[in-house]
Amino acid sequence: GLDDAGRTELLGDIGHEAERLRRLVEDLVILARAERGTIQVHTEPLVLQHVLRKVCALERRRWPGSTFEMAIAPQLPVARAEEAFVEQIVRNLLENAAKYGPPDGAIELIVDAVDGWPRVRVLDRGPGIDPEEAERLFEVFYRSDRTSRVAGSGIGLFVAHRLVESIGGTIWAKPREDGPGAEFGFLLQPFIDDVA
């Protein structure tokens, strides 16, 4: 008994919820593997620009009310990483920025290098981070009082942390330096060809 507009809206809701559940299952699988110490890693040379453009495009469609801005430094070093892990890490960070930031807020994805190590940063204009709880944000099921107004599982940042560590990188969370909001970022090892 639904008209075309009602059917389209309902199918859109079903698709959105199916995608949310798929991502939750992916995070739960990593959570289970992390607890058992069985995350399998197969690193390879990874051109971040291609992967991050794809992830950013998917998140733009998923969060049409948010604005995703992407800045990639020229001559970015090739990373030593696993593509599926980097996709999941960045999806989790962008999703958090979209969920906890203002409804029409801009989310910045900035990719550059520090001392030859590829660096990815996600910046938002949400409630920000208390520097004293920055490390706790990566604990499983931890939820900050600043973000308790929005539903969440408390798994995404834990998964991002474990995946970054498994590929030899480092991850952080801190307040934005240029005003309200947060910065979540990670460094990846550069790919260096061992063959002389």
C-alpha cells in the first residue's frame, strides 16, 4: 500500500541499516580475533590515494548531510599496509566524525607524510576530546560522556587501534588545534623495497 516515494524511502532505510549491520559484524570479527591474538596480517605496498578516495566516496553517500573534504599531499610515499585494514580503519574514523559532529559539519581527511611515514588524519567539529581520556577512547566499549547523546557500540575505535597496531603503525586522538572538534589520525610504515 505504499506509494513510490514511501517505497524508495523504506528501501533506502533498509539498505542503510543493512550496511550498518555489515560494518558492525566486521568490527565484531576483528574484536574476537584481537581478543584471541589471531589477527592475520598480509602487508603489501599500498597507494593510499586510491584507497582513501574510494572510502571517502562511499562515506559521502552514506552521510549526505555531512561534507567530506579531502586533501592529499603530492608525492605521498607508498605505505606498507593491508588494504582491507586501512579501509576499515578510515571508515570507522570517518563514521565517528559524521556521527558525533554537527549535522552539517565538515569532515576533513588529510593525507601527508611525516619523516617519510604516510600519515592519515580525520578532523571534525564535534564535541572534541578531553586530552586526559584520549587513550581510553581506544578501549573496547569505552564511551565518552561527551558523545553519550549518540548511539554507538564502543567498538569502532578499539578495532581501528588494533588494526593500525597489527600493520606496524601508530594511532592517536587529540583535540583539534584550530578550534572545537577532534583529530583522529594514524601513521603507517613506508614501503621500502628490501631488494638492493
